[in-house]
Amino acid sequence: MAKADRPSDERQEAPVDDLYPNPWNVNAMSPAEFESLKASIARYGLPFAIVVRPHPDMPSKWQIVDGEHRWRAAKALGWKNVWIHPEDYDDITAKEVGLVLNELHGQPDQTKLSGIVQELEKQSRDFDSFRAAIPFSNERLEELLGRIKVDYDALEKPSQTQETQQKPAGEKWVERIYRLPAEAAEVVDEAVTKVREEENFEHDWQALEVMAAETMAS
């Protein structure tokens, strides 16, 4: 019997066929990433419950708020039941929670991600609180809101230097794009965030400048 098939007094389970994905999930997984997820779940089970809410259009069914890839992996493994965490979220809250949690899983589709962020800015009851909760820098959020334009095709090309269109008058700015392994990018992001918080900087580039200067001086 699979781990998710065993009855438990400590957690709630539901048939995999009673769960349905939501239409706003922005995350995408490569086939290789999905196979790794399947292997992990087959070996260790589901370490986190799939967050669900009552399906708005299908009585007695659940709509997934967070955990679609885990649910798909469980189905692919032949599981009959999965561990769920039900919440009575309305549409806006479900999108907010899903967006915050999904940022920790997989790689988002940039167009869909930008669209849902812009939708939430218009519809959210307290976008400032949501803004503080989501793990994006101010510059990243401004980019997703469409206030800073980024050529995503350029992100697939080798490192390059180009003049940015977002520059104050009288100053010459350049944009450098570096391609990094996911693990390395996470380390860089954490370092930038730490320096920004310590120095109370407004922009990522200020933190990067300090980090570079300290490295050159050492």
C-alpha cells in the first residue's frame, strides 16, 4: 500500500480523482524535473500536504491551490489518495496564496506570472501586505507589473552588455545578463537580499555594487 493510501488519524486524505488543478497556476516543470519529483515522492512520500479549497464549480470536489505537480506525480505513480490541507479560500486569496507558495516550486511561465500579478494588483484587498509576503525584490515585482520592460528572449542568450531603456537622464546605465545554474542563482539572490536589508538599499544594483567593491578590496 502506498504511503498516501494508508489511513491516518492525524491528517486528511482525499481521492486523487477528486482533486482538480486551478486555471491560474504559473509554474512549469521540465520532464526531467517531473521525473525527479516522482522519484522523490515514490521514495519519501508527500512531505507537504496539497493545499486545496472546495471546488467553486464542482460540488464535493477540491481545487488545488498549491501542489499540482505533487498531485500529478502521485497520480502517475498510481496512488489512490493524497494528503490534503483544505482551506476555505475565496478566489483572490487562493490566487495570492498559490502565487506565494508556487514561487518555491519549479520555474514560472513569465507571461502567466506577470498576468496574475497584474490581476492581483487590481483585485487584491490589501496588495501592500501581499507585496510584503511574496518573495520578490521590488525591482522584480515592478518588472512583473509591467513597469520595467525586460526582453525575455535575451535571457536565453549568452551573457551580454546592453544599454537599458530604464535610465535616469544624464546617466549612462548598462544591463548585464548572466546565466547561472539554479543553485548558484539562489545563493546570489540570498546574498543580494541580505545586503539590501542590512544597508537599507532600495535597489538590487546597490547591493551588488557593495558586494563587488568588498570583493575587489579584499
